[in-house]
Amino acid sequence: MKLARALSTFAKSVALRLGSTAAGRGLLADFASDDETVRTLAGMFLVRNGRRSLLILRDALARREEVPEVLMMLGDIATDESAELIRRYLGDHDPKVASAARAALDILERNRSRS
């Protein structure tokens, strides 16, 4: 069963790469899974899809779903748009979110300096 779920997550990543926003939403749902392997794969695939994932991650932020984790993914994606999205949460009322935003900006800057 775990293998089937992991393969499904991988298939969603491929579909997102081909332009399916529904697959991206599916990856975000997998990111909320109780299965740690599925969560890890979904997060990794969202980051690896880079700009293709931005719409999905922006929508997740708007719905306040998994905000600290989404901010960290945006830091890993390291685009100008992801930096702008992260900065909006620096002064968030939730200290965990504000802290995650600061950490995500640090990650983003480190990723940019490596490129």
C-alpha cells in the first residue's frame, strides 16, 4: 500500500511538470498525509517543480494551509516571486509563521548565492 501511495505521489509530480494544476493540488494534499514518506516525497516534488508549484503554494498560503512548511518550500524554490510571498509573512500574528518566514528567507538567500 505504501508503495502504491508513493508511486501515486510521483505520478502527480510528473503530471504537474506537464502542466496539471490538479496534480499540484494533489501533491499538496499528499503533503498533509499521515504517512511521513508520502509527505516527504510530496514536499520534495513540489520544490523540484519550482515555478510550476508557485500557484499551488500561493493558494495554500491564501487558505493558511501548512503555512510554515509552505514558506520553507518557497525558500527552497528561491525565485523573486517566492521571496515576495515569503516577505508577506514576516510580521504574521502567529510567531511560528513569522519565524518560518525569516528562516525561509535565509534559505532563499543561501540558495541564490549558490547559483
